[in-house]
Amino acid sequence: MDKGRKRKKCKSCSSYLHVWGKTRKGKLRYKCPTCKVTQLHYLSKPVKQSLKTLFKQYVLNGITYEMLSTFSGYSIRYLEKIFHQLLESNPPSLSIPPSPVSSYPCLLVDGLWFGRWFVLMVYRQSKKLTIIHVSTAGREVTTKIEKDLKNILSLGYVFSAVVSDGGTGVVSAIHKALRFIPHQICLAHMHRDVTSAIGKRSKDFRIQELRAIADHVWLIESRSALSWWKDKLYTWIKFNHDFLEEWRTDDTGRGWYVHKGVRKAVRILKDLPYISFKFLDHPLIPKTTNELEAQFGHLGKRWLAHRGLKRTRWKQFLKWFVYFYNQKKLSQKKN
């Protein structure tokens, strides 16, 4: 191989090729040690693609710089320079038309945390794959979420109900901006909080009974079933009152409840009938915000693929991702 010439890679398995003689016209022939296939490199020179197309693949599909450079012909340094310039700019606005009032859309609100950096607030209509709004903040602040909700309403959206994750800031903001519509707290989030409080594999039979009561919430589909469940819960609380009130002190006189996690789980379960079962009176309201989990899964994968980005560029990256994601879903809908 000539000096200064970069080593060639196989188009199939990306292994380095070895020189394997020449053709009659003097062209170098290469052979892949893995695939055992010979090829002429001058026939497989990469065709440079549009930078916008490459940037879309980088954001939407999580393709790395090295992979993009391999099949596009651009150097990694050049791609980094162009993509960083794009990430420092805002994506074009992609207006999502509101659904007709007759369809009774519900608003889904949930936050996705990226470590301790920031939280991405996502707003979406139920039964719709497009995201209508996103925003980033250091935490779930009431004023920030209230401002987002008012911006959404100013675009002409009308909702019959709201389903949220139950965060304090989210609940306060919804109470201020959307006071007169039903607000369903995600049943999955509440059940998850109970499970994390009492543990999954406790050996205490009393905690196992409480866990069985908590798991039964997924089977409640009527007011009579909810009433029966409440009786079971309060019966458990009555028989285990001494267990819940167990107190311990140290030599300095400082005291604490022994079973803090169980007490927290009981508090959550006692609130469930009033915050997480609005769907019994309004059947069109979803029980949970699980419809947003698909988008969160995509964003989590991008976080792993591009975790070297700076925090400011990550916020812009998420906005570009939502833009390309909505663009993809709208094109699929038209087709």
C-alpha cells in the first residue's frame, strides 16, 4: 500500500482490507480477511450526502460521527463543526394542528430527567404520536410549567382532561392553568412510588399483604370495586396500627419511625382513590402516561449514543429530535 494512503475498510463488515494483487489495467485489488471477498476500491468511494440528511440521521437515529464519516466521505472534524453550528441554532417551528373538540383529546404531561442536569417536560395529546410542546428546566417549576400550558392553550388546543406524573410543580401548574377539567394522576407513577417505598421482595408477611393490596389497583374498573379495595386497605391499616406506629429512640433522645417506607406507601395508597381514579367517571381518560414511554425510550437511547455533548447543546439536541420525530410521524400519517 502506498505511503500516506488510508487503510481501506470492507463495505460489509468494516474490517481492514489487504492488497490482493492488481487488475490488468493496473488497479489495486483488495481482499477482506473476514468476508473473503475481493473488491476494487475505486468503485466503492463514498458518495457525499447532504449535510442536512446526515444531521437528521445523527439526531433521529443516534448514528455516531465515525459511522457517518465512513459512508458519507466527510471527515469527523468537519461533521462535528457543522453539527455543533446546527445545535446552537433553534429548529424550525413545526405547527401541529389541534384536534377537533368532538374527539375529546386528553393532555399528557410527563418529565424525563437527564441525570442531574435538567428535566425535559413533554406535552402530548392522547392517541397522537406527535409531540405538541417540549421545554427544559433545572427542575419541575410551577411557573415554568404554567407558562408552557398557557402557550399551548394560546395555539387553540382544547382538552377534556389532563394526565400527569403527579409532581408537585406539575400539579400546582395544572391547577392554575387548567382548573376546570379533570386531572388524573398517573396510576403507574403512584404504583411505582409504593413499590420503591416498601421494596419488591420483603420477607415480612404484613408488607407482603400491603404489596398485594397495592398490586390490586390495576384490576379496579368500577366504583364498587374501588370501594371494596378501600375497605381492604383500611382493614389492613387497622390491624397493623402498632406496626405502623413503631418508634425507636437513641441515647441522645432522638427518635424516628422504624417503618418509614411502609408509612409512605400507606399515605400514597390512601390518596389514590381521590387522585388516580378519575377515569372511572370519565372513561376516555387514560389511566397512565405510558403513551409517552415510547418517546422517552428513544431519547434515552440518544442519551447513551451522544453522552459526550455539552449541556447547552443537549437541550438544543432534544428540540431538534422532537422536530425530526414529529416530521417523521406526520409524513407517515400522510402516506
